[in-house]
Amino acid sequence: MSHMQSVPGGVEQEALAEEKELVEGYRPEKGRKKIATGEGRLAFFLVTPTVLLLALIVGYPVVKAIISSFQKDRGLDTATGFFNQGGGFAGFANYKTWLLQQCPAPGGGTVKCPPGTLASEFWASVGFTLGVTIVAVALETVIGMIMALMMHKAFKGRGIVRAAILIPWAIPTAVSAKLWQVIYAPGGVADSILHHNIIWSEKWPARIAIVITDTWKTTPFMALLILAGLQGIPDELYESAKVDGASAWQRFWRITLPLVKPALAVALIFRSLDTLRMYDLPAILTGGANGTSTLSILVVKQIQSGPNSASALSTITFIFIFACAFVLVKALGASIMPRPAAKGR
Amino acid sequence: MTSSVQAPPAPSGEATIEQPKRGFPWGVVGSYASIIIILIWCLAPFYYMTIMAFRDPNYALDTSLLPRHLTLSNFKYAFNTTNNHFGRSLVNGVIIGTCVTVVGMAVGVFAAYAMARLQFRFKYAILGAVLAASMFPGVAILTPLFQLFSNWGWLGTYQGLIVPQISGALPLAVFILTSFFTDMPWELEQAARVDGATPGQAFRLVILPLAAPALFTCAILIFLSVWNEYLLSSVLYNGNDNVAPPTVALAKFTAGPHVIPYTQTMAAGLIVVIPLVIVVLLCQRRIVSGLTAGGVKG
């Protein structure tokens, strides 16, 4: 067993060393520095448009949102009784509304946000967003892994399967939400298959419906990414493990899983990020009703009634998502950065 | 390694036929069974959508899984403009998708070239920044853009729907192309230079034809992602049906108050999906390689 475990690292390092040689073999050692400075200038011109455009379309709005999240929304000024035009420094008031449930009270001061306000839904939607992410991504990972193993084993019909697997991926979420709405319709096909009349608009059935729909659409994609990882594992490893008397189960845990882990981790992280910012599916399937409001839905609902407060919420949302991403990257020890020098491995 | 060299061909041949000897061919059956399971998973809902699209609206809640009560009236209704602007939305989808794809590719291709080919300072910082930009949830830029666009009169305009989506398309282009470019046989460029081609010629005559399939794949993936976008569009179209993309038109697809147009919506949905399915079937190999190369986003 011990010599087997040393093999994967060895193979990879060898390949890396080979690549390095190939890359560095291009130019002679002598004029290296000179070329490098010229490259720097060229790279600057090539990269600048991308950086500028992203700074303009992403950076500027994000910064603007952070600034306006500290400003007052227009509305009835409860202290003076006049209608104010908004603006003016609000401190952390907008954040407190969401995080601490401190809504402005009539006559100044704050009260606990009453039920029915958007703010009162905040913690419930944090919980729902997180819960749906954990459950859906866990299901997608496990089922995706099984699917990938099936496809990897299947020697016939791989082309058909790969084509079929791309179909749920290609169907826009808006369409798949509408499609599953028909399936979950009262007296619809879901009920008839399950032989139960489930009221899918109730809290838990609605949540389960969202998880099922999301899992249906994205598991095949997950399987595809994992399959790519599986195909990178050399067959010799399995053969030598077989010769050494490793059971199928042992081969899975000792070879497949460790070697597919990098691909799996990246897929898992990107899926989690996507699910944490989920909007289309619940917005169309349930309209965010009955405890199915994600953070993104809450932001969109808030935009019309108070953009500065919405900015605070969207800032909270992206900090929350980045924090989750950070935890996942640390926990899985994954590198999500594309590494151009190492052939995107 | 050594054992395979020493072993004569006969025993190794024996080893490969060893498995089917076990009596009932579990391997083969399992393989077919798993293919069928995956096919059902992926295709059953799509199949149901298709038969619903062709089903008479009066039988919308007939839960039969066979195509029955067939009609084309749903498709006719999908393009009816009294309640919906679905036909128009398809045109809008193509306009918006094309513009975003062209801008994203045109800008991203240069950055990707630099990332894949050149050594420069802050390379990884910039790549990280691009990655971070793609990780921002749509709502993080939505609120300020809504305010800005409402000041500029951009709400419910094409530019108002196109510009924000570059935020997703550009990082996607940079990642996919960087990974494609890294894998390309650049020795050929070197060879062309040795043969006396200028850098420009080497790029135009050698690299561009080689890169064309990668560019094409990347363009398809970006177009698909724009075609599927809903969050930004659903807010920034601001009720103007003349610029709404298909996802938005479909989400608010209606047959008047108190009627849920199940079959008609499925017909409209099918019209949105069919071109995608065709593209996916034609380019599945390339799409898969693009997806696994980029490794980003679905």
C-alpha cells in the first residue's frame, strides 16, 4: 500500500517538472531579463482593458453600494415628522435594521422589526439560504460522484450520456423553474407519481421542491466536473492496487477519492457560491413566499422601498458569501485560482 | 512497469477476459442500468415538458406520461401578443447575448493571452481580482446600478441590460481562454518566428486558426450564460417588454388573471430550450472541455 500512495504525487511532480522544462526551454537564459521587461509592457496593455472594465462594472458599483449603505433612505423622518429626501449619514442604522432587527420606531428610536416587514425575514432567509446550500450541494456532490463513477465505468453509450447530461445544464433556470412548477402543480404529475396530494406551496414542501429542482439541474454538471477528474487518474494505479489485493471499496477510498479531491473541491466551492446567491429558482418557483426567500430575493424586494437599506443588505450578502467561500477554501484546502502555468490544473 | 515488460502477451490477455467468466455478467448489466438511470434523471423532466407543450390546454392536468391530446395551439399562443411579448423577447435575447459575448470576448481574449503566455508582475493578483469580480453575487452590483441607470434613463434599455452582464461574461472569457491558451502548442509560433514570420504574422497565420475552436467554444459558453441570466435582467428591464430577454418574458408568462397557462408556458419554454439543446448536441465535446477547463460556474 505504501508504495502506491507515493505514486500519485510522484507522477504529478514529474509531469510538472516536464512542463517547466518545456516552458522554460523556449527562450535562452541570456536575454531573459530584457524580454521580461518587454513582456511586462505588452502584458500591461493587454490586461488593462479587462481590469478597467471590471473596475467600472463591478468595482465601482460595489464601492458605491458600500457608501450608500451608510446613508439614510428617503422617507418619513420619524423624529421631525417631515418627509426627508434621503441622504445624510446614517451610521450603521441600515445594518442594524437587518442584523439586529432594529427598525425605526415612530417618534424616534428603534423597535424590534415587526413581523411582515422585510427586515423581520432577514434571519429566516439567512437560515434558508445556508440550509438550501448545504443540503443541495451535499446531494449534488454525492449523486454527482455516483453518476461520474457510473459514466466512468460505462464503456458503451458514453456519448449519449454526455449529451443527455448537458441538457439539464443547458436549460435556463427560469425555464426549469417553470417546468417544475408544472410538475408540482396541484394534482400534477409529482402528486400522481407519489400517490399523495402534497401542498407544495407549504413551507417545507416548497423548500424541498427548491432543493429537488436545483439538484436535478446541477447534479449532471457536477458529475461532468468530477468525471474530468476521474479521467485524469491513470489506470495503472487501479491495476497495481488490484494486484496488491485492494478491494473495490478500498480502491475508491484510497485512490479515487484522494486523487479526484482537487476537482471535487473546486466543483463543490463554485456550486456553493452559486447556491448561496440563488435567485431565479425560488423567485419564479415560489416567489420567495412561505419561508423560501433567499438573501438575493430579499435584496431585490428591498430595492424599490429603500435602495440604501438594500445596499446594506447586498453588502451583508456578499460579505456572507465571501466568508463562506473562505471557510470552504480553507476547509477543503483547495486552490480555486486557475493556474495558467500548470495547465489549469 | 517492469512486470508488464517481462510478462508475455498471453497472460495479460487472460487477465482481461478473467472478469466475464464469473457467470452472470453483472458488469455489463450494471453498466447499462447506470446509463438508463442517468438518462432518466436528465431527460424525464425534459420529456414531460415536451409532451406538455404539445398537449391541449384543456387537459393540462392530465398526468399521463404519454403524449396525448396533441395540439399546436400552445405554440401559437406563445407568440400571441395580447398578453405576452414572448416573440419579441427571443429577438432581445439574441441582441443582448450577442453584444455581451462580443464585448466580453473582444476584451477578455487579450487578457487571457497575457495570462497564458507572458510573465509579468501582479499576474496572480490580477487573476485573483478577476476571480473575485466573478464571485460577487449579482445583487451586490444590482442596487447601485438600478439607481445609476434610473438617473441616466438607462432602465429598460438595451444598454442597461447589456453593460451589467459584462461583469459575468468577462471573467468567464478570461478563465476559459486562459486555460485554452495555456494548452495550445505555442512551439508552432516559435517555429513560424524562426522561419521568418513577424510576431504579427505568426499570430495571424499560425495561432489564430489554432485558437479559433477555443474562441468559438468560449463564445458559446458566454452566450449560453447570458441567455440564461435572470436576476439582473428581471430588475433592470424595469417593466419594458420591448427589451425583456426570454427568461424574463417566460417568468411573467400569463394567460390573463386567474389562469395558469401550464401547457402554453411549456411551449414557450421549449422554444427557448430547443436552440440550446441543438447547440449542446452539436458541440458537446467542445462544451465539456470548455467547462472542465474553465472549471467555473454553471
